[in-house]
Amino acid sequence: MRKTILGSNVLSWGLHVVFALLALVPVLLALVYSADYDIFYVPFASWFVFGLSALILILDGLALCLRVRLHKASQLHAHLTQDPIRDEIPVIYGHKFLDMAEFLPIIQSLFGRLPDVRSIQLEPLPGGYGGSQTVLVKLQQKSDASMLPRSFVVKLGDRREMAGERDKFQRHVRWRLTRAATLLGYAEWEGWAGTAYEFVGIDPDYEIQSFYQFYRGHAAVEVSALVDETYARLDQAWYRRGKTHPMELYCEYSLLRKKQQSIVEHIGELVDEDDPYRRNFTVIEEKLQPHLKPRFCSEMDVPWHDPVAFLRTWPRSNRVVPIHRSTVHGDLNSRNVLVEIGAGGQKFTWFIDFSHTGNGLSQARTEERLREGIPVDGETGHTLRDFCRLEADVKFILTRLWDEGDLNLAVAFERELLKQGVTMKDWQAVSLHAEALRDRRFRKAWQVVRTIRSYAANYLGNTDDWRPYCLSLLHATLPIVYYHPDQFERTACERQQKRYALISAGMLCDLL
């Protein structure tokens, strides 16, 4: 049979060659004898022969092209016959929770080829602040229709950012962060990509919550215990391996100045149109008035230096101070810390989103600084970044403010926090001139922030100078003003909590 097929192929190719040669003969003869006569003055019959030759060549070429296509089709058919398509593609439930249609094929690509999977169940998780989306994935088995005792968290977002996160996971997380999530897979679709992390759980009857969700539903003592475990694990993996170096403090956080335009624009949305404070948005530097406060900051004696003026006159001469540097998570907000809760109540923390892990900057920002000639360490960052990032979330995202009365309480609360420094007293030992700590929202925030700062105190560099903490906290606070409304409980909460962040930033600028 093989000889017959082989012979047929040889005969077919031979016929193609013969027809091509026959069609070329008149053309070749005309070219050979073109010197004996003018090629354009030949009998009509000769032109007819030329045309017929051209037609034969075209038909021969089309036949050859068709033959190649048929050959490829037969190869594909043979491949599909040997490796048939599975008769059942897993159904995806909960796809309505996906922000973009492009995320659906990414989910299918990540989990569609796992063995014994009947369906894929998606559940929304509170996402991060950079436009990405995070979902919890559960898989149903074909054999008994039960859920597989495996949990996955998938982060979906921009392809370049996700590729950078995958690389940073391999470099900083996989071999260092004990019992870290396993990188199950990575998939791309057009300009988007997804990274799937698998969690080796403590209990098959688990429940996964973000720190954001856990904070809402648990008492301060439980949240503080979660903070303890969070920083104990990160200390063991990264922080204790770091060292204290003299560094240019404002160079470390120069990215904040690059965000100036966006920050100022969004501050403008929080301020009344006729508020004199708006002058600092447009006047030249020589006419800036750092003492100007927005009208909604009703307390006249609040320590204040306008953050807009601070950004516009970013210190030209850097302050060299000792700061502790280590591998940092870089974006340790309340959505990127997950807690797994077992049926017996036992808890275990996990971390996701490693796009800023290492030095605290994304890969794109690191490359940008290198192009600009700014010194940058690609492996380590200011350790206090991770503490200030979570503190900012506790105060400005998780502590809900509904009206101006709540805002006034928050300002009194913030004043006392800044007086305390990193070594805070228990809330019962603090006497506020306002009634902030009589409100359970602020008592809870106080206890959690106190726990965060108690760990941060180990990495100050100089225990007598907490300016590095203040600048890192300012870096985490000011961008709150341009966060998406979805990050806040209600529209009213968004406005008051962003105003709280601005007033807090003004107090920090005064300290700096």
C-alpha cells in the first residue's frame, strides 16, 4: 500500500514538472531568438501560444497550491484521529463575575486540561488596586461530582504585568516563603494574562477570605493575631535577611512625585470649587502657601503642611539616613493577604500578587528608573513599605466614615496616632481630647495599627528617628485620593475617607 501511495506521489509531482516545462518552452524559444527579430512584431499565432503557456503555468501553480493544502489537511485529520478531542470540555460557572470576556479563555486554558475535571466554579475575591482581578476557583470532579479538595486563586490582568509577577514569584517567593502558594500555571490571551496559585490547605472544608473581609467580620484581637502571623512569616522569609544602609530617603520614594498630577487632579474633586485652598494647585512655586488647608478640615490647630505644596517643592537635596532594606512584598494591602479558615476555626495566612515583590516597584517602574539614571536595587526595598501599606488600608479603606462628624473623629484619631510614633500605648491608656476611641471603629483600628507598628519598630534603622516611617506612610497615603470608588463601601464613605487620607498626609508633611 505504501509503495502505491509513494508511486502516486512521484507520478503526480512528475506531471507538474512536465506541464511546467512544456509551458516554458515557447517562452524560452522566443527569448533565445529575440535577437533575430523584434519580439513585439510577431504573428498573432505566436502571441496565442504565449498566452496558452501562461495559462498552463497559472493552472499548474494553482494545482500545486491546492495539493499542498490538501496534504496539510490530511495531516491534521490524521493527528486528530490519533489524539481525538475530548468529548467533554469543563463548564465554567460564575463567569459573569469576570470583568472582561478575554479572561474566560484564560481560565479555560489554566484549568481545562487538568485530569478528572467536570466543571470550573468561579467566586469573586476582592481585587487589588491596579486594575487587575482576583477570583477563587474550585473544581468539580467527573467521577463523583464532588468538589476537588484543592483551592486556587487566579489573578488576571495586563499581560506584561502578569509576566513580571510570574518572574518575581520564581525569584523571590518560590524558594523563600515557606508554605507559600504554588504557581500552578500561567496563560495569555491577546493583551491579557492570568496566573493561577494553588493553596495546600489545612482543612478540606476550608473557607478563604481576604484580610479585607476578615477585618470586617472579626474582633480586633483576632485581626491583630492575623497581623502577628502575617509579619512573622514575612520576617522569617525576607525581613531578617536584610541589612541597614545609609540611603537617600527621598530618592527611595521619588515615584510619589511622579504621581503628582494625578494626585492633584483627584484632590481637586474633594475640594469645593470656591475653596481658597485651590490656589496651591496653579500658582508658581514662589507663591505657594503651605499653610492653606481645605475648608473641610475644620480643626484650626491641626498640624499642617499642604501635600500639594510638598509635592511641587519635593526636596531637592536628599536626606541620607540609615534605612533597613530587604526583600519586600511591595503591595501588601488588605486584598493581597488571604486567610484560610478551617472547619475547626484554625487559620493560616497566604499571600498573592507579587508584581512589586523584591524592591517594592513593578518591573516597568524599575526599568524606567534605570533608563533615567536613578540608582535602584532590583532585589531589595525599604522594609517599612510593607507595614505602611497595610496601615494605610486599615485607616483609609477599612475604617468607614459616613459623614463630617466621622471625619472629625478620624482627624482626632490621626493626631493621636502621630503623637504616639511607632511605640504606641494600649488604647485604654490614651486620653483623647475628642471621643474617637469611644467609637469601636477607631478602637479596633488603633489596636491593629499598634500591632503593625510594633513589628515595624524592629526595622527603623535609627530608633530615635521615625521620619523614614512617616515618608513611607505618606507614599502609601496620598495615592488613596485616586483609588477607584469600588474600593469603598459607599459613595459617601469614599468622599470622607479620601478627605481623611488628605488631612493625614498634611499632618505627615508637617512632620517631615
